[in-house]
Amino acid sequence: LQEAAQKLKPSVPIRFHVSSRTDSGVHALCNAAHLDVLRAPGKPHFSGHQLQVSLNCHLRPQPIRILSAHRVPSSFHARFSALSRTYIYRLLLGCAHHSQVPVFEQDLCWAPAGGSLDIPAMQEAAKFLVGTHDFSTFRSLNSSSASRTPIRTIFQVDIQPSSGFLAHHYEHRGLEFWEVKVRGRSFLYRQVRRMVGALVAVGMGRMAPHHIKELLEVKDPLAFPVNALAPPRGLFLQSVEY
């Protein structure tokens, strides 16, 4: 993004401030960023439409698209002005082996081993994650996360049926797509992936729903079940709300 912006020939180098950073392998249906564009004296300001078209031209062939651009007050900050962020995690049920994942869904969902999940148990467990809690157990520690407060507020955790890309062409295979939707003000490092991984462990019968509450209460990242972290490929940043 910054390389594309430099091709607009600003008088001062442009820096993007992005609302949310995602792990490598995680997708974004929509993200938000702000930037300041200073042009040389006598040059007119870019309109939102001009900025959108110009950046998209310079972004090719990267898999990034500017969906819209708007002028905002100088007090606006893409990260700190956000009221909430919504993620969805796509699960595929009915695959006994990874080779059964539709080719057009590769790297866009997670098909847990075994092929089936106890969805009602997962929905019961998800209720424990809603609200304001110490999510220490649900964060992965890195050099920058240790100093951040583990207190986070989760507004919504829903598990609902969904559809796959071109799914009507393979209805006979008995595959089911489900989405875990998580909305919160902000999230800890890998928090959503740990939450989804724990819910899937409940769905597989490795944990009972009440164990989610116990994981919250222990407040220890090392207490998180081994190998329960959901892979990045099924996670999408869906929207950022202001």
C-alpha cells in the first residue's frame, strides 16, 4: 500500500495507519486505514474517487483492492477510533481427509479432522466467551503482547450455517459450511484463533462446554490445550465498525 501511495508523488512520504493487523495466512474481506496526503504547492487535493482509482491502478497485481476512500477529520484514527471489529471463521464439516476439501476452498476454510462437530455443544460453550473477561489463556505471547492488558470485551460469538464457493455444484458430497462470528472492541494476539480452536475441541468431544469457563478462570496462556490453535486459513476480518 505504501509503495503504491508513493507513486502518487506526494510532497511528504505517505504512511498508512491500518485498523487491524492480521496473522500471515489470515484474510480480510474489509479493513480500514487512514493516511495523510500532502501534495506540492499548487497541486489540487485528491478526491476520494481519484485516490481509490489511482491506488488500485498502482496496486496491481497484488491481491489488494481499495473499496472506497473518504475525507475524514484530522482527529480520526483508523485503529483508535474503531468501535468494534468483526471476524468470521469458516469451518467445513464432512471431510474425512484434507484431500476432500473442494479445490476452490483450499486455504479459505478449516476442515477439522474427523469430519463432524457437535454444533450445539459449541454454541453452549461460546456463551462463556461473551462479555468482559481476562483472556490471558486465549492469547499467544510474543515480544509485544506481554505488556498489553489481557482484559477484552467480546460482544458476540455466534455459530451459524453458511455456504461454500460454488457449493451447489457439490451438494451431493454432503459437505457443511459453518461460520463462527466474533465481534469485539479489540483482540489479543491470536485470540480469535485460540477461541475458535477451543470451540472446535468442544465440538470434537475433547472438552466439555464448561471447560471454556475454566480456561478463562485460570488466566494462563500455557494452560491452553496443546495443538488446539485454529489455523489461519479459515479466518477473515469481516468489517471494522466506526
